[in-house]
Amino acid sequence: MGVGLPGEPWTFVFDAPGYKVETNGLQPDGRAYLLAENHSTGVAISVYLEKVSGVATADDCKKTQNDRVAQKANYKREKIETRESAGMEILEYTIPEFAGAPVQQRDLFACIAKDDVYVDIHLSKALFKPEQEQLLNSVIASAHFADKSSSNTSAPEPAASGSASGTSLDYFVEGSRYFAKQDFAAAIAPYQKALDEEKQSRKLSTNYWRVLVDNLGMAYGITGDLDHAEQTFNYGLSQDPTYPMFYYNLACVAAGRNNMDATMDFLRKAFSFKANMIPNESMPDPRKDDSFKTFMTDKRFREFLDTL
């Protein structure tokens, strides 16, 4: 299993059995991208190869990892570790929960420089236990550059982007990576694919499905596509009519359209179902939500919030 760039004499290879390659192709921005998952262990691998003008350096890899640590995120990171191994700058941390759902996800990022190419590796394992650390380390230990003319690698040249289809969980994980980085535009396509798969056959747990619909709708809304945001949340309600965050987010959509009456109606419904929140998830405070900022100068709206 490996990924390469056209014109380069080498391929970046993992000697890791049991992985199903979901995507192996060139992206529109010229980067090569590999996505694979071991369904028996639950470990997902994504790799980007990026060619730069000039020389790729280990110092830049180290800076990339330091920037990741310093980057603000809307989730808590625990057990943060950094190290260098076999020329790779490695960062690891655990995400105990995401969007109110307990995930216990262990993330490992590795960066390695070769000539004028950066290799950026991301391994993730949800429901991670400390004794499973070797699942990630063994994959990293197996990674190496192989000459394309060598018989030791069976990795092909990258195919067209998106040439393979994945499961709803694959797409959900991919979209969540973008969403966590607040790259909401990039999160839409994989999230939408995940939801399309779920419409055909429900595979995700109830809480993951709720997070999927929530995040996809919010990604549409944040990027200004209120129509698709509304469609997404309405679909969510058609399947799960007592989950309060679908109503709350429809209130955000109504506020984006400057419809205060509809906003209040959706908020009223949201708070009437607040007992149905995902465990450990709390109902947002509309007074502190920028979505309703323009209405906070209206006495009628403020008085309405007092009744919730």
C-alpha cells in the first residue's frame, strides 16, 4: 500500500496488511492523497504528498507539528506527545470527545521531508485504549520510500481523485478532520457522501449520525448556503424529530434570513426537547451565540429568551 507523485522515482509505502484503500489519487491542488482503513482494528490512514518549490526540510516539519499543537480547536486535546523517529517529526494526542459525543480518538501526525516533497501522515483510532498504541506505531515503523522500479512495492501511480468509494464512517471521519480544523467548505463533500450512504443504509450509531447531520448542516450554513443547511436539518428532523439541536440549528438558519419569528419558534421547540441532548452535550446559550447577535437589541427577543 503506497502513494506517489507523477515524475518522482519513488513511492511512499506502508508494509501494513489488512488495510483497504478507499482513495489513492491526485487532488485538484496537485497533491497526492491516500486514504485507507483497517476495518478490523479501526485504524484509519491518510497521507498527503506535497511538492514545493525549493527543498523540503525537517525543520519545516517540526514547525508544522508545533503549529498543530498551538492551533486553536473546538475540542479538548489530552496526552499530547511529540518525538522524532526515523527522520519523522511525530505528534500524538487524544481527543476525549467531539461535539458532545465521547470518541476517545487517538491521533498521530507524522511529517517527513524528501527532496522537494513533504509527506504528511495522519493516523487515527477511535475508542482508543492505551494498550493499542502499537496499532499506530507499527504502521509508522513500516513506512518507507521505495524505488518505483523495485519489485518490493506494489503501489501504483495515483489514479484520478476520488476513484474509490468508502463507507459512511470513512466519509464521516474524513469530514470531521476538516471540520475540526474549521475548514468547513472542505468538510461538506465527505460529510454529504456520508449522509448519502446513511440514507441508503444506516450504519452509524445514533449519536454519530446526529453529529454528522449537525456538522454538515452547520458547514453549509457557515459557508453561506442556507438552503442546503435548511434541507439537511429538516432531513434530520424527519428521521429524529425530538433531537433538539436540529431545531436549534434551524433557528440559526432563520436568523441568517433575518426572520425573528421563525427563529423564536425553532428555539422554543429546541428547548422543549432539551432532555434529548446527546449525553454530556449541553444546550447552547442563544444569548452568547453570534447567530442571534442582531436580534439581541430587540426587547421582544430578549424577553422571549428569558422564557426558555
